[in-house]
Amino acid sequence: MHLHREKYITKGGPDGGDGGRGGSVILRGNKNYWTLIHLKYARHIYASDGESGGASRSFGKSGKDEIIEVPCGTVAFDAETGDFLCDITEDKQEVVLLKGGRGGRGNWHFRTSTNQTPRFAQPGEPRIEKTIVLQLKILADVGLVGFPNAGKSTLLSVVSAAKPEIADYPFTTLVPNLGIVSYRDNKSFVMADIPGIIEGAAEGRGLGLRFLRHIERNAILLFMVPADSDDICEEYNILLNELRKYNPQLMDKQRILAITKCDMLDDELMSAIKNELPVSVKSVFISSISGLGIMELKDAIWEELSKEINKEIEITHRSMEIEPKKEPTDDDEYFVDEENIPFDDEEDDDEDISKYKGIGWDDPL
């Protein structure tokens, strides 16, 4: 709010300018980032406020936008409700997380024939605060799905230059690994090694939901079951059921079943096992050690990737599960009932303070 003041001009009237808009918080994809580690200690991110309007109908300066650089594959969720907000999939893609508020209008806008000197202005919109959870979901053409020790990391190390940790104990792979697989005529595709899934993973068992989210981005799911399993069909159905519980949309993805560790099988055993495999999914017998069926597997993967249905994938992200805040009860170890805390109503005005003399607090300055 401002009234014009100038020499020899009386009753100059209102001339208060509009305030500037507030800054926005923007997510921007950056292909040079691979993790979210640079945001580990950036817990609070603020966009600057817009400045107030000035005299002579001067507009206030707009607030500076705050841009958050994130790797491609970052997904944003509302921390309070768990709802999906946005998905960054391309380099330099920008999504406005929080839009800056509009600036207020100066008193110059409110002059009328009956109120020629309005002494009020319209305030700007208040700032918005929101808690956001950022998750990184890897981008890959093929995702390896299987129980621990199914040979996923070994296959990735054979078909690509990736060097995942390989050992003979469960859950050797603790983080997803990516590898670029070379194909015929200088073609290639990206394969992702997902940590092992066990029965009950959708409810949090094993590594639980921590890495199941990465499967949502894969165009094709390669299920891997070792040939020495007691029941290959049962293991395949367990894996399929866990993905269905986690996100039913995953059932729409193309699937290939790879029977691993087949170097210990002969043709007769392979024929017997093949008759027991599910007919709804294409199956391939492979061995990462001997190289059996590796080229056949690549051909099957590339055939699926070349289909139009797999070139454009519509991803439906599963909302986050937000645990409700639990009210303290009498059974809690550190619960304190403030209403029943005993206290002494008697005043201690007659306490003898002579015992405190000589300790420094009563010394003259």
C-alpha cells in the first residue's frame, strides 16, 4: 500500500505496485547423477519469497525458483499420504513439486470513484510446505527375478561387463546391479540384477519391499529358477504371486522363464523338465558356466523388446505405505501419565539457603 507523494502534487492518489510471485520448487532430471546421495543432508529446501511492490506502481521482484537435480528414474511421493506425485524419466525433464504463490495486488487496483485513496492492498498467497519422499527406481529393459542363489548375478557377469558380487550363500546381492548386454549388429539392451525375492517379500520378509519397486520399470521380467529345484512350477508361481501382491500392474509385463544351472543336465532330463514347465510363458534352458542357451536367451529377449507393446510402457507406481502414528499406552516402556504425576503442594519458602553461601553465586560483583 502506497500513496503518491511528489512536490507540488497534492493528493497524488494510490500508486502501490503488485508484489512478486514466490519461487517454486522444481525437480529436474540430470543424466549425470546416478544416486540421490547428494540430497542426503539437504533435508530442508526453500524457494525464496517474492518481494513487496513499491511506489510508482513498481512490481516486486519474483522469488527465485529452487531446482533439485535428480537422476533419471526418480519418483516422488507425498510423505503424509503416500500418494504418487511425479516421475522423472528423461534428462532435463522438469516437474513443479510446489508452485510459488501469486503476489499480492497493490492499492492502485482498488481505486474507485467513491474510494479514491484506498488504504489497503491484497496480500499475496501464503507459502506452501510439504514433505516429499524421493525414491530412485532403476531404468532397465530386462529385470532378473528369482530366489536367492538362482544364478542372477552370474548371468549378468557373463552377458555384460558388470562385476556383481557372487558367492554360494543367500542374499549375496544387496543392491541392484546394471549391465549393458551386447547383441547382434552392435545392438544392446540393459539388464538389471534385482536382489533375491523370497516368499512373503510383499509383506516385508527378506529384503522385502526395498527393491521390488525397481521391477516396475523393467519392460521384460526374466524369471530365473535353477534346474535342481524341487518344483520349478511352484517356485515360478511363488515369484509371480509376490509380484502380484506388490503391484497387480506387473502382471501386464512380458515374462520369460530361464531354467539355470543346466550344465548338469543331459538331453533326457531337459526333455522331462520341459514337459512340466508352465505353457503360459516362454522358457529357455541356460547355463552361465558352460554358455548353454545364452545366445538363445538373448534372441528371446530381443524378440520381446522389439514388439511395439514393450517399446512404450505405462508405469503405474504403487503408493507408499504410511504407518499411522501410534498413541502411547500404559504398556509402553517409556510411557508417562502426566495427569497422575504426584507433586507436592507445599511451598518451600522456609528453606534455609545459608548452606549455599561460599559457592560463588552470592559473591558481590
